[in-house]
Amino acid sequence: MPPTNRPEYRRFLARLRAAREQAGFTQAEVAKRLSRPQSFVSKCEAGERRVDVVELAAFARLYRRPLEFFVEQGQAR
């Protein structure tokens, strides 16, 4: 199974989307603030594009969430 289809990654994507919504941003607003196209945000949230740690840190700063918000505790392998 591709890594983006794993249940853990799907839960991460749900947290990523929820953090944006809770922060009150649209995908277009996030894209503008990150100087990226709206499709970048959409693909990240949909799992079509993997989010690397540097990108996650940028999302976390923008959404005012700690990195731990996005990562399941006790699931490291």
C-alpha cells in the first residue's frame, strides 16, 4: 500500500485539513501566504502530494499549531 494510503497518513491529512479550517483559512488564502499555488494545498490535503517536514512546519506556523498536533503519539515504528 502506498504510504499516503496508510491509515496513519489519512489521519494526518484529516488533521492538516482540520487545522486549516479551524484557523479560518481557505486553501487559496493558505496558498497565497505560503507563496504556492492553490493546487499545492489541495494536493497536500488530498494525499496526492506528500508533505515533507519543512512544509509541515510552515503549515503549523500559519495555523498556530504545534507539530505534535499533526502527528499521532505512540505510532512511531
